[in-house]
Amino acid sequence: MNATTTEKDWLRRVSGQKVAKEVEKAPSPKEDAKPETVSETKKPGGGFQDIAGMEDLKKFVTEGFINVLNHKECADVYGIKPPSMLFYGPSGCGKTFFAEKVAEEVGIHFMKVVPDDLASTLVHGTQEKIGELFRQAEQKAPTLMFFDEFDAMVPRRSNDDRNYQNGEVNEFLCMLNNAAERGVYVLAATNHPERIDKAVLRTGRIDELIYVDMPDVEARKSLFKLALAKLPAEADIDFERLAELTDGYNCSDITYIVKSASRQMFNASIREPEKPYRKISQALLEETISGKSPSLSRKDLREYERIHNELSPKDGKPTHLAIGFRR
């Protein structure tokens, strides 16, 4: 009897300890709501010097955003703040890369947020994370907040009040309202602006919708030059010819073409280590291009153009500036 009782007590104690440990590890709602994975730093780097092409976009962002931050006293005299901006357009055209380079240009506190940073298993947990993010940004102001894949964070609301995403979008609407007045400057990027709730896209929340199109001939030339600049390449590379051959290729396609050619020369060099490093040639680059199809089809590009036209006003006087490369 005593043995049985002792055994039961032992099992009860062990079970209790196990439960206690599990409870100790379980995050509280407050802990779960804290977005700990968000990138928070002052970004070092080359800024716009690292970007090939995009000259019109650089000029617009410099005049409307960077200059305002860098000349705050003058901006205050004129009563202006940097506008919040959404970069949209075909995938692989450098929207995210460009936003991060803006952060390097201005040299202020930078927070990059992706959809997973806001995920929560708790009811209303994502709403708490959204509010906490903006509070952190205000505490460290001036802060540049960049939301990547923005359409996944602020999708169009439904008429179903039980839809938890409605509350999350409502929270974003509150936080975005005149965020610049609180020292929080918002940039966002998406491939699908048509999926974003329309209330998010009004001025005061997102001021400028900027269309980042496919790279034109000059941009493609610059992309090849930038990608090959620090690699062992032949001196007679014909960048004009490479740009002509890559009509319809986006920025990431061109970067990968150079990487593929570089990989071939790497493997050729390690097979003959006694010889000098093999150089990337014009012929190799053209051969690589011929074996690589563009990521986006003509059908895809027509769909992006359709969306762009829908977002542009019909009177030809856009309140949201469309900037991009035209073929």
C-alpha cells in the first residue's frame, strides 16, 4: 500500500514538474506579441552607387524623400515631410533592393518587416505586433520602416466581421495615419498592389505609388557592368550587345546570367589550378543568355501593365507618380 502510494506520489511529482517546465517555456501574450526578428539597424553600404540604372527613380526619391530628411530645417519652413511610398511592378526588378539602398543613403534607423515577422498563434497577436513595431520605430525616430510583400500584410478586407485579418488591416490603417509626423517614414514593396486594401492606398497613409518597370537597354547595360565589375572578365565585353540580347529579362535574370557564367569559369579554373584564373568572355555570356529564358512571360508583363493602368488616373494627370523603365 505504501509502495503504491509512493509510486503514485512520484508519478504526480514528475508529471507536475513536466507541466511546470512546459508552462515556464510557453510565451505569454505580451512576449509573443513582440516582433523580435525584425531587422533593426543603421544600414551601412554604398547606397545609390550600388544601383544600376533607375536614374529617374533615384532623382524622384532624392528630391522628394532623401533631401527632405537631410535638410530638415528647410523642410520644416515649407511644412513638408517625406512621403510614404509603395514600390510596385514586375517581380525581380529591384524594388526591395532599391528600398534598402534608400536606407543606406539617409543613414537613419532602419527596420525591415516581412510577413513572417507579424505572424502569431494568439488571437489578436498580430495586431499587437503591428502596434509594437510602430512604437519601437517612434522610440528610435527618425526611423525608416520598410514593409516587404506588403500585400500579404494589408489584404482587402472582407464583409465578414469574424475575419481576423480585418482587425490587422484596421490596425495598420491607424498606425500608418500621418506616420511621418511621428518621425516614422514608410516604404513598402509589392508585386500585387491590386490585392491591397484600398483604404491603405489613400494619401496620408501611402502617399506615392511608384511603378518600377522592367529595365530598359541602358539599365541592362549598367546591370552587366555592375555585376562584372569585380569579376575576372575579358576587356572586350560588348555591353551594348548583351543588353540587346536580354530584352525582356529582369534585374534578377541578368544577375543570375553573370553568376552562371562565373560559376563555369570557377569550375574550369579549379580543374587547372596551375594556370591563371579563367576569364569570363563575351562568347560565354552570350551562350549563357541563349540557355536562359526570362522569368516573366509576355502574358505576365501585360498583366502588370494592366494593373498599372488601373491604378493611374484616367485624366492623364497622375496623383501617384509612375516611374519605371520603358522598353
